Amino acid sequence: MTKEKFKTRLEIAKKKLSEDENKNSDKKTSLLGVAFKMSTELVAAVLVGSIIGFIFDSWFGTKPWLILTFFFVGVIAGILNVVRSAKNMQK
């Protein structure tokens, strides 16, 4: 094998290695984004449920029962959203 062929093969291998590293860093970034999205969905569902319960409690004067009820509805909705997102990721 000549010296020039070796240099070209070495350059090709270096380019391929750098492309693979770039792809892996993109995957890590996107996984972090997905994790942030799922945690935000869960927290948002709980907050929205609690706020709705608070508003209904102030209208109907039933404190704290509707806050608790809608809090748990928000928790369930948030968990279902996270499970649904995880199933979509697996596809």
C-alpha cells in the first residue's frame, strides 16, 4: 500500500468518526429535550388541575374537596400524557 492511499483512507476514517460523534451528541440533546417535555407535561397537568379545583371551590364554597379532587385528576392526566409520549417514542 502506498503512502498516499494510506493518507486518504486515514482522512476518510477521521471524517466518518467525527460524523458519528456529531450524531451521538444530537441524540443526547434530543433525549434531554424529551425528558424536559415529559416532566413539563406532568407538572403542567397537576397545576392546571389544582387551579381548576381552587376556582370551583371558591365558586361553590366546598374547600378543600374540589381542590383535592382536581389535583388527583391532574396527576392522572399528567401520568397518562407521559405514558402516551413514551409509547410514541418507542414507535
